[in-house]
Amino acid sequence: MAMSVGPGGAGGEPAVMATINTTPLVDVMLVLLIIFLITIPVITNFKKEELPHASNIPTVTKPENITISVDPNGDVYWNGAHLANRQQLLDKIKVVAVVKPQPEIHIRADKEARFESVGRVIYSIQRGGVVKVGFLTEPDHGTAVAH
């Protein structure tokens, strides 16, 4: 650390030092670097776990699969046939629940359908005793499907 003392300009006044003293900046940066070097291994030290791999598999439509549709008005359709009330849906579900092997039920809900309507269908499926339930969606048009 050098300091200029003495006459620097005319008239005996010291000249203004035009350079920036970077020593405090370097000291602060070294302290921050040491702090980061100490804390990063603590933050990244976690238990290694095997995460599941996601895959996009097209739905295989089997003849025994059942499609339940929900339109924006909350009306429910069983393989395209309109059901008048929830009791009819529950009765149909109870009939297919005892079939061996149990068929899958695919729920196809309109994007404008209320969650309440879809929730009632799921509740009826649960009460009826069907175990395999899936949701049918449209694929994203901008993404590529990996095989």
C-alpha cells in the first residue's frame, strides 16, 4: 500500500490521487469466496435417490375399456351415451367393478368442465369399486414425443 505524500502540484498543494484503491474490494471478495467455498458443500450434500423416469406412452384402447366423458355443462356420458343422473353412473360402475379382469375407466373431461363435475365422477368410480382410472388429454402440439 503506497501513499503519495509531498508536493505534487504547483503552489505546494498535494495533487489529487486519480487511481482507485482496490485493496478493500479485493479483501471483501476474498472473504465472500471463502464463505461460498465453505457453504456450498454443505448445501449440496444430500442423500442420493433414484428418481422415477417419466415416459409418454400412447394409450392402448382395449374393447373392455370404458370412457366417461364430462362436458362443460357437467353432463356425464358413458361410452358416448348420456346418463341422466349420478345414480345411473354409480349403477353402471358397480356392474363393471365385478368383471374379471376389471376394465379401466378413462375420464375425458372438457377443458371448460368444472372440477366439481369431474370430482363427482371420480367419487362415483371410487364408491363403485373400480381401481384402474386414467385421464385422457390432448398431447402438446409443440413438443416431440420420445420413444
